[in-house]
Amino acid sequence: MADKKEQRRGLGRGLSALMADVETRPQQTGNDGASRPDRVVPIERVLPNPDQPRRTFTEAQLQELADSIKTKGIIQPLLVRVNPKNVDQFEIVAGERRWRAAQMAQLHEVPVLVRDFDDTEVLEVAIIENIQRADLNAIEEAAGYRQLMFKFGHTQEKLAEALGKSRSHIANLMRLLNLPESVQEMVEQGDLSAGHARTLITAPNPEELAKTIVAKGLSVRAAEQLAKSATNPSQPKPKPEGSFKVEKDADTRALEGDLSAALSMKVSIDHKPGQEAGKLTISYDSLEQLDALCAMLSVG
């Protein structure tokens, strides 16, 4: 009974335990390398997850997967749980793309792995599966990391270890979420690469610069120079008397970046040289971000 309760604790199982359910484990595979399903069920008894974090499924990619399924079948079983509202049905935890493609391929049955997940674990595994398996753009991937951190309390270090990513990769992607929505949309649509977008994170006018980069077809290096010239114009405005703002050292800039990535909000640190005091400023872009910040500050 105690073991069962431990399994139902959601985050108590640990991210690595949930990853084991998303990934193919050696003891579950056959001679052909495919996972062995727990059972094969009629496709009409399988329903999508209503809280699926991914809402966009490209028709062309689904058709390509459907063509593959027609010839090779579904190699990786769907990860499901018994539908809490109807024990005769199953709810998809991971594998909705395969389920949709199977319908396009006119399959009558699908192989499944049945797991006993609670609602929290279902959402967590769905996010992990999207990050690991789907062809996400940089913004979608960053949003997935943010969900794992904010909803489930995971740190960048923990995510990096469990997902096989570097901490800098996760931090750099999450910084993209500090950009205006219009710039993020350009990345999602493929008009702007993640490398180009990263050069705009600290720029004062990222939307205008992004349009210039796309219009002129600038390289990442050229985009960096453009952003630097916008951030540090040749004729800077005179600083008001008594201002203690100075050129920030690398450690301060790195700390700003880490805090910005962790909060998904722009963070600025102004430290008085030679003193212990300073100022930390957190900027939010919406009331939802303000609510999230208040919730984080009020924890404990």
C-alpha cells in the first residue's frame, strides 16, 4: 500500500522515473528494437488528452507518418492511462501524433502501454514527450521547459540531466521567451532563427531589429553587430548626475540572464561599485506574468 502511494505522488517519483515511461526501455523491446505493447486496443476506444500542451499538428507531417504506418505499422506504442471518466476507454498520455496518423492510415487497432498516471503526471509526461520526440521550434521547446519548471518545480540543472540537454541550451532557449510576442511568432514561423533571435534579447527595439534582419537577410554575426549598435549608439545620452550605472561585468550579465531564464521575465541588476547595495528590477509583459511572479514570491 505504501509503495502504491509513493507511485501516486506525482513529482515524488522524480523526473527520471517519468522519463523512463516516455523513452523505450530495453526490457520492453523485442528483437526488432520495437517496444512490446501491453495490449492492442480498438482505435475508437482511445481518446486524446484534453490537456495536450501541443495544439498544432502539421498535416503534411501527419500524412508522412501515416504513410510510414501503412507500410511498417506503429513501431512505438502509445502511452495511455485508463480514462478516469470511462473505464472502457483509454486516454493518450504520449503519442497523439501516432494516433492521428493511424486514423489517417485507416488502422482499426493500435498498440498501447498502459500506465497508472494521475492528472499531474499526465501533463508532465505530455510535455516531456513533446520536447523529446516532436519537431518543435525553439519557442515551443522553450515554452515546454518553462511549463516543467513553473508547474512542477524542476530546475534547469534537473531538466538538463534528465533530458540529455546542456544547461546552457535550456537557459538560452528560455531567454527567447523574454522577446516580444511578434518576434517569437517570427521564430515559430521560421522567418527568424533562434540564433538571430538570441542577439535581440537585450536590444532596446527587438521588433524593429527583427524586421530589419529578415528584410536584409542578415547573418547571425551581422545581426549581433546590428543589436550592439542599437544597444550602444555612438553618441550615448549623458547620464543624469548621481547615476551609478556603469558597464556591467560578465558575472552580473550572466546572473541577469539566469534569473531572466528562470522567471521568463526580463531582469536587470544595477550594483553600486565597491558597495554591497544595489537594485534588482523585474519587468513583466502581462498581468498573467505578474500573477505568476506573485505566486512564486508567496510560496512558503
